[in-house]
Amino acid sequence: MKNRSSIRVPRMALAAIPAAVMLLAFSHTAGAQALAGQSVEERLNTLMRVVDEQQRQIHSLERQVVHLEMAQRGRGMPGAGAPADSQAVADQPGADGLPVPLPPLAQVNMVTPAPGGGTGTATGVPVTPPPPDGGNATGNAGGLPAATDGSGGAVGQTQRAAEPVRTQAEQAVVQREHAPLFDHKLTMDFGISDTYYDRRQLQLSGFLALDAIFLGNINLGETKSHQLMADLDTRYGLTDRISVDVDVPYVYRRSNFIVGGAGGAASTLSDASVTSSALGDVNFGIYYQFLKETNSLPDIVGSLRFKAPTGTSPFGLKLVQLEPGNTNLVAPSKLPTGTGFWNITAGVSVLKTYDPVVLFGSVSYTYNLARSFADISSVEGQTQPATVKLGDIVQFGGGVALAFSDKDSASISFTMALEPESKTRAPGGSYEKVPGSETTAAAMNFGLNHVVNKHLTINGAVSIGLTPDAPNFVVGVRFPYTF
């Protein structure tokens, strides 16, 4: 009963404030006739005084509303620090929960209608003030129902205030750089990308005479490769914290092989192209949001992804002579579209919004499962069974995005992947390292995001390789559509 009475009195006081304002507004019109005999200069001076007085009235009303709200929540009562039923509190103005008496309004007003179209004030502002902070007449400043938790505070208000509000452009960055949006049930994300490689290699065919003179052919081999990939990533939000997805890629590859030394002449070049297209490695994953972003804490999402060897494996592809009579020009009969291995990737990504800036970062570990192949040799007519274990990959990166409008944003990030040497094992033998298989791939990534509407977003990206093990560049565009 005590809590109900303590809540009822401030509500009655709040309800009395608009009524008091309306009465004061009616009193303004009563003095309108007093302006009829004044000059223009006197009227202007009078209007200035009216505006100043009304500003003071507005500030006074705002202070009283704040005091009443704080009193309703059990905080900020007059005479804070003294017992609630002490005489010091009871003697203070406003201690009974009613508004503090307002200073008298000006006794004169305008004769002509206000610029706002008959609003009743000199500035065109409506006489009846709107609820504080855009609220409604539901009993609190936030426009929420006046349900309480027993302490006088509105349930859920503090939690809602702690959650940052992202713009559409920032949401696009979150979906692209961080994780799927958990509050959407279904998202279809279609993308297409072009990956370009350019590799040069010195090829020696001969022997050393007297340990100093090379006798044979010295050729410079070059491989230029384009890999076009179109994929459809389907994501589904199971709950507000759990999301699953499956990504199905289709890969088209074209490689141009250029070598010198055709016909025994070092200055003669020959080239040939090989193309292949097939399904890539299908992968699927699950995301869990450990922590939702607040004003002081970042958004933290964990992921677990699995990749299946559904694409064409690179092992066992034979090198063939592409041109009759040119023994220097050899290349694979077809190109791989997958890695040939199952792998599992566990990762954590962190994101924090500082409107209009979004900071993000991630770290992941990929475990490649060992797999046995009936033939890993690239020499035509030769068979070599073996078990292959690729090196486990550690990848990390981070970046920043800037939302320069409600629908557009740009991002820049850095990623690096470290992979140790791969190993092979012949049947009945032990693992041996593959020389030269250790890689370090680093890249700078640049992105542009544009929100078309609440369903469709366009994400463009360019990645520039910084090390020989990374692609020269990757250009791609994605179209996530949320239902």
C-alpha cells in the first residue's frame, strides 16, 4: 500500500501540470486587448518580455517534472540524506508531491496570431507542452507503461537505455564484418568475387659442370590465374543469440601458363590456358552471441565452422604436355576448385560502436584433418599413395568502419593468416615435412556498404595482397537480402 500511494501522488502531480499550463494560456488571451493602443516598438518590447517569461516557465516545468520522476523512483527526493518522514523534508517546497508554485506569467499577449498558426504563443510553440523526452501520457518520461519492480523504477528502462542504437549503415557493417544479425529469421546472401594470382618462377633444366658452370636451359615460368566464385550463403536465426548458416560456392578457374625456352631457344616464349569449373567446398557454421553490446561493453560472438571437401582436390592431378613438340610447357590437365580436406574453424569476433565509428576485430584457429589419398603424384604414369596433413591456420585481423550517412559506410581492415609446413606420410612410414609449404598471407581490405532498403544491402570489397603467399587482389560484391 505504501508503494501505491507513493506512486499515485506524483502521477496526480504530473497530470496537474498540463492543466495548469492550459489555465495560464487562457489567462494570456485575457490581456490581448491591452496591446491594441500600443505602438509597434512597444509591442515588440512586450513580446520580448513574453518570450523570456515563457522560457522561464518552460524551464520551471521541466525541473518539476524531473523532480517528480525522481521522487517516483525513490531517488532525488527533497532533503536527500534526511529520513523520508523527517520534518526537514516535510517543510520543503514540493515535499508533498505537488508542483512548486510557478512565478506569475506576463499579463499581456499578442493580438495577431502566432507564426505557428494560432498556437497561442509568440514563438508558435503549442500552449500544451509535449510529454518530456518524446514520451506519452503513460505515467513516465520514457513513454513506457508505469509498471514497477517494487522500488519505484520502471522495469526495463535502464536496460534499454544501455543498449546503443545503430544506424542502418552500422548494421550493415556488423552483418558483414562481425556476424549474422540474430534478430532476423532468414537472410539470403549472394556474392561474386574475382581472385587474381600472378606467380613467377625460375625453372632450371640441366646440371652443374665442375660445380660452377650450369649446362642446360634456364627458363622463367609465369602463371596468371583468375578465380571467379559465386556463392549463396543462407543464414537463419534460431534465437536472439544463436544463428546457423550454410554456404554453397561454385568456382570457375582459368590459368594461363607462360614459359620460355621453346625449341631450345631461351628467348622464345610459349603459353597455354587451362580452364575448369565445378562446385567448391561447401561449408556451414553456427554462431553464438556471448555478449550483446552496451554503452560500455563490446559485442562478442563466437563461431564454429565446418568445411567439407566437395570441390575438386588438387592431389593426383597430372601434369601434361600442352603443346606437341614443346616439352617445356607442361601444366595440370584440370584445375582444382577445393582443398581436398575437412577442416574445423573456431573463432571469436569483437565489435564496438562509437557512432559514427565501428571498431571490429577477430581471431580464429583452423584445424585441418589428415586425409589419405590413393595418389598424390603429379607425374603422369606414376602413382604415389600417401596421407597428407596440412598445417593448422591461425588467422587474426581488425579494422574500423565509418558511417558517413544513415545508409552508407566505408571500412578498412588488415588480416593475416599463418600456416606452418604441411606433412606427408607414405604407407607404413612417418610424417615428413614438405619443403616450402609454410605460408604467410597478409592483406589490406577496403569495403563500401550501401543500404538500399530495410531488406537489401550492397557490400563491395577490394583486398590487396601484401605478401607473395596472398592473392594479388580480390574484388567482390555481395547482396544480402533479409526477409
